[in-house]
Amino acid sequence: MFFVYLLRSGKDARYYVGQTEDIRRRVAQHNAGQVQATRARRPLMLLGYEEYPTRDQARYREYQLKHHSDKKRAFIAKFAPP
């Protein structure tokens, strides 16, 4: 099982979308500063995730979210508190 996840920065309240096979390990890496893209935005909170059966499907969904602002807004609205 693969995951597309949404993180929210506790520092600047911005969002980050990523994909992984092991969501617990990946969120721990983000909060430990091992991911360059989010190192300066720690602490990060996992807001939610979607599951996909293959890595290709998860990567495609991540691509959609990162390249289509309307899809990203809908993804954020699905998990973020109002």
C-alpha cells in the first residue's frame, strides 16, 4: 500500500504534499529534519492521507496535486480544519 499525504507546518501554517510506502517513517523523517524541502518548516503535523495500491498511482496523484492548484485546494479542504 502506498500513501499520498498532507502535512501542515507548525511554523508558517503552509502545506506539503508527498507520497511514500511507510507513512510513519516518512513523517518522522520530516520532523527530524531529514527532508530538505521541509527542514526549515518544522514541526510538521500529518493532517491526512489517501491510500493507493501501486506506487505509480500514488506518484501520479502526487503529481496532480503539485501541478494543479484546484486539485491541491480540494485535497487540502478534505483534510484541513476550516
